[in-house]
Amino acid sequence: MDDDFFLVLFHFIGLLPLLLKGTKTTIMETGLLHLHNLLRWIILILLLVSIYKSFAGWKGQKAFAAGDKKVWLMTMIAGHITLLLGLYQWTIGRMGIFTSGNQSFSDVMKNPATRFFQVEHPVSMILAIILITLGHGMAKKNVSDVEKYKKAFRYFVLALLLILVAVPWPFREIGRPWFPGM
């Protein structure tokens, strides 16, 4: 078969960066990284709204509303989209595990920036998305409305704390800009 066929095939399945290891960053990689960074604001806003709604429902002894379920669903969807973009970055992005050129796990752990982007950030964010998913899952549980709000509130707060700790804020040594590309 023709070599161009394989390049097109690898490009469509996301393996082209592996073939081009060591080359310049593509516009697509930069765009995906910027989108991943911008989505953190959407997640934070939706998570704060979810926390507020679950706290108000818990303390106000309110009946569970369809609007609460929709907000929790939107929070989960934004989290999962960001997770997918993050998994792309984690595997074959700029500092991805397959493209960074690190030879061993000890090399990764010795470099603070690489350790953050290949270990600390992904693990923390995956746990945060799991907690957000569990919070949304409370909407489907057959428990009292107060219990739904109470457990969802706890899951969302824990997710928010993990996200705040694991985001590469601009004031950190490994920081990213507040609004990427601007």
C-alpha cells in the first residue's frame, strides 16, 4: 500500500504525533490545549452553581428539582469533555507520556513540571471527574431529596478542591495563563 495512506490513517486515529516525535507543535495541538484550558472556567462556574444548588436544597429541605438535575448533568458533561481533551494531551500532547522523550518513571518524577503534567494533574483530575460523576449520579438515586442534595454537595466540594489544587494556575511554577491564547 501507499505510504500516504498510512499517514492519513495515523492522522485520523491520532497517531501522527507519535510518528513526528520531536517536531514542532501543530496548530491542532495548540488549539486543543487552549480549549482544554478554557473549559476549566466552564467547569468551575458549573461546579460552583452545582455546589450552591445542592447546599441550598440540603439546608433548605427542598424537593429535588429537574433544574438541579440539568445543572448537574451539564457539569458532568463539561467535565467529561475536558477529561477527553486532557487524556489526549496526557498521551500524545506536548508533554504527553508517549511524546515527551522521558526514558523512565524516575526521570518523570525528578522533573517537577513533567511530574505535574504526567502524574499529579491527570490523577487529580480523573478523581475530580469521578466525584462529579458521582454527584450527578445522586440525581438518579432512590433516596430522600435531602440525602441527594447532601451527598451531591459533598462530592462536588471534594471535586472542586481537587480541581483547584491540580490546575496549573499562572502563579504556580508550572503555570498556564489565566485565559490561554490571549
